[in-house]
Amino acid sequence: MTLRLYNTLTRRKDPFTPIEPANVRMYVCGPTVYDFAHVGNARPVIIFDILFRLLRHLYGAEHVTYVRNITDVDDKINARAARDYPGLPVNEAIKKVTEETNAQFQADVAALGCLEPTHQPRATEHIPEMIAIIERLIARGHAYVADGHVLFDVPSDPSYGALARRSRDEMLAGARVDVAPYKRDPMDFVLWKPSSASEPGWDSPWGWGRPGWHIECSAMSWRYLDEQFDIHGGGIDLVFPHHENERAQSCCAFDKPVMANWWMHNGFLQVEGQKMSKSLGNFVTIRELRENWQGIGWPGEAIRFAMLHSLYREPIDWTLKGLDEAHKVLWKWAEAIEGVGPAEEVPQEVLDALCDDLNTPKAIAAMHELYRDKRFAELRASLNFVGIAGRRDRLTRVQHLDASAAAVSGATAALVSANEIERLKNERLEARRHKNWAEADRIRDLLAAHGIVLKDFKNPETGEPDTSWEFAR
Ligand code: AMP
Ligand code: ZN
């Protein structure tokens, strides 16, 4: 089976060959931990989790090393710490913000069915490696000290721009560079900068300061994956300047032609044609989706499944309809695979689709055929392979009720949560108490139409009529 992966470096889908099959190495740029992650941030986490699972299958779980860093030094974090913990010393306030946010992130991505990467290093724990790389760059004539800063000397790297393939003018516009007086060239970027008393800082050969944005990934990939590795991933917005700068730093420091052999980038998750982002304010956090979005707490599995309906390199428009449809399909499949016999192998057509540059829509199409052909054990194996358990008890937080349910519950949304089912059940009990049998039956039929069965019984303690509900088998 040949794995073919699109490579941003070559702009081609190339057959994947690792440097060392006994240690396949992948690095993915992780979150900046200052606030809840939005569902756009979940896209690279889910996509590279699919790739991690596929590599483990192809090369053996113990032969794959996946590193996803945690960016815990950033000016957005400083601002957040000053806002939320004004009384605390700066380092303590920052620690609180980054630890809280990281814990939220870990819980969110676990709910989305993502395996833990092999390593999740934090930037602040790798300052010595960053300093070592900066020293090498200075020694090799690729960086210089100016006005308390250390800058990467872009014209010293003839291959600068090899990944982004943009002209100098385009790169200048894209990097939105500060034209600082201490820069020799406007493209030069910061490796180290001085910190004030209200900013986090570390001792360095260039005084008290902190790293620039890009150097951390060169340092952590070096530490855990060596000077050159197999796959480097992230969202498409990272190609320039972040990945171009990482590449320049690592190649110039270690004298290598490439930092990673494959560069992979996911497309944007969009809302009405625009990239979902914090700065545009058009975002929904993973946490909101899980707890309450349009009146529903959505199961992580449905969010993941909805995401896999698009090719990872193409944009996705995030809609309630898409999420709802994905959830409906999962519910139907979960019902079918419940209690089916022993485990089966993942069918070749599903693996082939994934090996074709992670073609998840094609893999899902193959799963629809497995369902149609009643090959339920293989359907379950396929779902599990892409990180979805497909169990109804994982999906019970949401049920699909149609517009009539909305009318009954008085809600505007056409969907209701388990809380709403509980509420309808109680309304029916109330109707029965008033001997309003027609209303009681209407509610029972409505719930039944959505796979919810009510059981009436006499409460042994109070002697009053009571009702329980469960999902139909
Ligand atoms: P950030 O916290 O902005 O550095 O983003 C973390 C990761 O999420 C990076 O790999 C980004 O490329 C990715 N990302 C951010 N917004 C989106 C989006 N709307 N769609 C897809 N990926 C995104
Ligand atoms: Zn990075």
C-alpha cells in the first residue's frame, strides 16, 4: 500500500518515504494557549491525528513520533495575564493563564477523539535549545545583534522563499513587517527581543529577553525529531511567514537542504466564506459546541465526523446543517453496529482512500457502502480507524427532533437536547395528571418518532405515576 501525500514544498502529491521507517517523525504547530480554541483550530488537530493513526498502522505504533508543541510565550498571553490576574507577579499570572488554557485544550481535543501526540513540549521549557540555535546562526553569519535584538539575516539565505514561493514584494506585504531602524533588511525577522519588567523574560547572551515567534518550533523539532525529519504540518496560514522562517532558521543552523521532507497544510474552516478567526470575531469555540451551540451540546464524535466530510486541503464552510447531517448519519450507523459480532479488519477501500492524501470524503463514501451492504463489523472497524467509536451512548446528548418538536418545546431551534427530552417527558406527565390523554399521546408519539421510548411506571416511593425514557434499541 503506497501512502501519497501532497507536499507544499514540491506542490505535488508524492509517494511518502520516511527517512527511517523505524522512526517516522512528524511535527505539527500547536496552539497558543491564551483562550479557548475555536473549531477552526480543531481542524489541524483532527487532520494530523488521522495521519498519525494512518502512519501508526503502516509503520507500527512504536515507530512513529508525533510532536505537537504548546506555545506558552506570546504577547497575547501577556495581555491576557495582565487582564485576568492584575495582582500577581507577571510570571505567575502567565503560568495560570497558560495552564488553564492548556487544560481546556487537552479536554477539548480528547473529546474530539484525538490521540495524545508522543510529545507536547512547551516553548518556555526549551529556551536553552532556542539560545543554542540562535548562537549557531550568529556564528554562521545568518543572524546579527542590533539594539538588544537578535535578527535573522534573510538575504544570507539564498533559498529563502522556497516553501512559500512568493516574490520579495509579496513576502514583504504578507509578513506585515515592522520597518524597525535596527533591521539591516526589512525582511529580517526577530529571533530574540528584550523584555521589560512587565513581560516574561529569560537570561541570554544578549541580555534579559524572550524569543521571537518562530524560533520555538525550530528548537522543539530539533530536540525531539533531530535536525531533519519527515513531516511538518499546520494550517495554510502558517506557510508564510511562520514555516518559511522556521525552515530558514533550521536549514541555516544545521546546514541541511530541508528541515522537513514533507510540508502539509490544511485549508481553512470558514463561516460564510471567511476564515474562522479570533480577530474577525466569527468563531465558535470547541467548548461552546460541546456544551451548547444553537441549543445543543454536540458530541465530539459528530464534530469530528462533520470535519472529515471535506478534503483537508480544501476550505470547509462550518454550518449547523453540516453538523446535524453528520450527526444523523453517525446515529444511524451507531444503531446498526451496536452488538455486531467480532472485530473485522478495516476494508482495503477505506485504507486506500486514506492513503490517497487523506481522502476522508472517499473513505466516508466507502463506509456508506459498507452500511448499505450490511457489513457492520467492517463499518465499525472503519469508524474506529478514523477515531470514532460510533456508540450511541456517546451520542445521546443530542437527538434529532423536527420542527414539531420545536413547537412543543417552545424552542426556536429545530433540535433539542437530552434536557429537552426530559422536559417533554415531564410535560407529558403533567398532561396525564390532568387527564389530557390526547396531549400525552402526542408527546409520546413525537418522541417515539425520534427513537425515544417512554416507559410508564408507578414510583414505588411516592406511589405517583412516573416515566422513564431510553433510546429505542
Ligand atoms: P493559532 O492559535 O492561530 O496559531 O492556530 C493554531 C492552528 O490552527 C494553526 O495550525 C492554524 O493554522 C490553525 N487554524 C487557525 N484558524 C483556522 C481556521 N479557520 N481553519 C483551519 N485552521 C485554522
Ligand atoms: Zn511552528
